[in-house]
Amino acid sequence: MTVLKLEGEGDDWRLRLDGDWSLAAMAQIETQLRALPGGLHGTLNCDWSRAEDPGIGPAWALLTRLDGIGAQHFDVRHTGDPPHFLELLQKLRDYAQAAPAAPEAAPSLERSVSEVGRWAVLQGAEGRAVIGFFGRLVTVLRESFSRPRALRPSSLARHIYETGITAIPIVSLIAFLISVIVAYLGAQQLGKFGADIFVVDLVTISVLREMGVLLTAIIVAGRSGSAFAAEIGVMQLNEETDALRAMGMNPIELLVVPRLLALVIALPLLTVIADAMGLAGGGLLSLLNLHIPLPQFISRLRESLSPTTFWAGMVKAPVFAVLIAMVGTYRGMQVRESARELGRLTTVAVVQSIFMVILADALFAVLFVQIDF
Amino acid sequence: MPEPAATSVVRVHGLVSRFGAQVVHDGLDMEVRSNEIFGVVGGSGTGKSVLLRTILGLRRPDAGTVELYGKDVQELAAADRSSLVQSYGVTFQNGALISSLTVAQNVQLPLREYHPMSEETLDELAELNLALVGLPRDAGTKYPSQLSGGMVKRAALARALSLEPKLLFLDEPTAGLDPISAAAFDELLLYLHSQLRLTVVMITHDLDTLFRTCNRVGVIVDGRMITDTLEGMLQNQNAWIHEYFHGPRARAAEKGAHG
């Protein structure tokens, strides 16, 4: 139990410290310190003889408070075997008082206005940076193609493996399940009109034109977009990218281009697999649920396809790949300073690449309707 | 000032550390007495950091015991462990400041965790700890990435001191500092050691630091530790120790410390 007792009057004061004065009792000590009256003058005798286990923090808080309660002529003396570090603390107090205080915060209105301004400037800088990144990427890409060694085949192979081959199971599974769901719900609705057979059209067109490529792109954005951002981000934190630059290598050529090209190659291939698995799912459900035999499913499938259906999905794949790779690597390159930045930017990379994919898909939809593709 | 009785604070007995087939420590003994600055040296790969991690309980020894204040680190219950952790401070080689917190928040982190107190008091104590290690006041509002290497080391020391430990473990505290900053860190350490009556265990490669600050030195050779005073080490005939303490750099450092 900590006790702090102030006795005396006029010019002669005694402060008795009693009980636990260790750091663990800090909460009590600060309450009692705050209860001390202000505006004292004369001398104050601080008696440490009964303080148990005095800690540095509590002693510091006491000194700070004693500086606060004294009027102009106030003299503090420490008696009763004060702790050995008190002298050091007193020196530090003088040093701390001599040092300039931290600047005061501006009033709230001014601050919120400047906050808006700062945000706008940051957004502008961000926009410029994105355009700059895109420009550098295009320049480096053009150079790389004229110099095949710069395309780093081994790195490219590794990224195709990581973004493409390892994604096959999950992409297949999801494409299969989604097309089963579409076929199942479609069969229920179309069955009311006796138009069961049009389930085949529904599955074929939706999978080939939209679902196959869109789902694949979203899965890849989640898997590889985040991986790109995190990998490059950690390299930034370790100054690896700076080391590359210092050795005269271009991090965009070494880190961004292989990932971009790998994804441009892998995503269309994954889309083909997703399309195939989607059609298989539709076929299986038609067989089991609607009793449409497989040969009939296939012949109906042929009829429902126009020459462009498959390609209407496929042309989008490389575009989505470029978007995902660019967002992921750009966010990775933005990581500076802290682990928290890394987490934030990885999240941003995933969210933005999914958003960009869906936005691009919407634009494609409008475009294809307009040109009747 | 009466010299306190030299009780043993850290005691490692028969420590064996293995990584697969590779044996790093083979029956290592180490004893650190209270109120001394104990330097741990050894060539690269002799397991200095492994030793530190084992003492801190971050790594389980393959054999042998580690005692801090006479308590076996491995045998402690969770509650005892928490109070033991509060009784020592550690700085890691690269500072290991939490990068998403400001320097002041880093210093306050252990205080917040273990001792309830108001925000103003926390700010006061952060100011105290920063002043203790000689950091300017405005360093508290900065993030670790905005600090220079020397300031990071000092900030890490401030965080290690925040719970007012009697025992400090420092892993390469002057590595990567320029000679002036390193010398200033040595002086700071000596000053804090005398003013706060600390026991310090320091892993270091820095011969200047070793000659300037350490009372006793433990050298890890062939998986064991040879402990002696600096004067004793200079007489030691072990090939590696002789090379270490009589190489060109050691002679210069020794001259600097005594001359």
C-alpha cells in the first residue's frame, strides 16, 4: 500500500513516502501525486526512509509533480536515504525542461481542412505514380522483348508454375461447382416451361462467356495478387530492391516483368481448364438431374455455341492477367518502412485487383453488346 | 559505494545445442555475477545468439540447464515466467522495434502490458526512458524507420529499460554503428550500469566495446565457454583466443582503452 503524506505549513513542508514505491504501484502513486496541492513555497523535505523498493518511474513521476506544484521560491530536499538513481533523474529533469517542448497541435477545423488537402495531394501523387509505373513497365517490356535474355526464362517458369499449375485444383473445383449450381437452378426455372434442354445453352454460354474467366481471374487475384504484393513488399523492407538497383539491375525487369508475363500465359490456360470443368459440371448435372444423355448434351452444346462464344471469354483472360499482375506488383513496390504497411498494401492489392477485374469485365460486356461479338 | 555481494544472476550448466548433426554447444557452462558487465565473444557460427535465445527461453536446450536468479527457466510455471520476463530487458541485434508503433509507444508497450497507469504518466515515463538513453525529446514521436542506426539501438535500449530491470541482455549493441556512436553507446552503457546498478550480458564483436566496458569475458571455443577477466584472456594460450585478443585490431583497441 502506497502512502504519500504532506505535512507542514507556510514555508516548511515535509513529504513522507511510505509503503510500496515500485513501478507496480504506479497507478496508486499517480493518484496520490495528483492530489498534492499546488502553489507551495519555501522548502520541502522529501523523506524516503520508509519507501519500499523505490522504482525509477515512480521517482520520476514524483520529481515531475514536485516541479509542477512549486511556486517561484520552492526548494526540494531529499532525505532519508533517497534511491541511488535520484541524482541521475534530477539531471535528466533539468535536461528535459531545457529541451523544447513538442509543437502544439493546430485547432481542429484547421486540421480537418488540411487533412482534406493532404488527402487530395496524396491522391494526385498516387495517380501520377500509377501512370509512371505503367510507363516504366511498358518501356522495360519493350526493351526486354528486344533482348530475350532479359525475359528470365527460369524466373518465368517458376512464376507460371506458382500462379498457374498450383492453382489448377482450386480453379477446377470452383468452376465445376458453380456450373453445377447454375445448371441446377436453371433446370428448376426452365422446367416450369418444359424447356429443360435450354439448361445446356444456359450453362454453355454463361460458363464460356463469363463465369469461367471471371471466376478464374478472381481466384488468381486472391492467390497471386496477394503473393506478388507480399513477396515484393518483403523485398522492399529488406532493401533487396535497393540492392538490385545498386547493382545496376532494374527491379521492374527482374521482379515485375516475369510475374506479369507468367500471369498472361497462365491465366488463359487456367481459363481453358475452368471452361472445361464448368462444361463437365453442367453435363454431369444434366445427366443426373434432367436425364439428358451425354451425346444429346454435346450435340445441343454444339448448336448453342456461336463461333465467338469461347473467344468472348478467352480474350478477357490476358487483360485480367495484366490488371492483376500490375496491381499486385505495384502495391508490393509501394511498401515502405513497416510490417503494417506490408499487410495493408497486400490487402489493397487483392481488393483492388478483384475490383479492376470486375470493372473490366463490365466494360467488356458493354463493348461486346455494342459490336455484337 | 559498498560492493554488493557477487551472487550469480545467470547460470548455464552443461548446455548442449544441436541443429541436426551439427553440435553448436557441447556442455557449455556460463556464470554471470550480479553487477558485472559480461561480454560473450566467439567466431561466427559458434552459437552466441543461440546461447542468448536459450537463456531467454526462446529455444529449448537439447541438454543442460539455464538458471536466472537461481530459477530453472524451463521448469517455470506461466505466472512465474511472466514475472521473470519482467525482471530482465533485452535488445536484439537489429533493434526489433515494432515498426508500426512510434518510438514512445514502443517504450510504453511493456509498461502498458504489465502496469496499469494513466496516459500522462505513460508519456512521462517514455520521456524518462528516452532521456535515460540520451535520445532527444522529439524522437518519441518518430517511427523506427525514421531513425538512424544509432538511434534505433538507443531506442531499443530505452524499451529494454522501461520495466526497470536489474539485468540486461544486449545482442551486438554496437554492431553497425560508426566508431563515435559506438563509443558514445559504450559510455552510455557504463553510465547506466553504474547509476542503475545493472548486470549486463553482452554479445559483441566490437573489441573496443569489450575493452572499454566488460569486467569479464566468456569466449565460446569448441562448443564450450572459457571465462576469464580481460587480463586473463590476454595471457590465454588457446590458439583462437590468442588470435582474437592479439590480432591487429585487438592491439589497437587495447591501446585505445588503456592509453
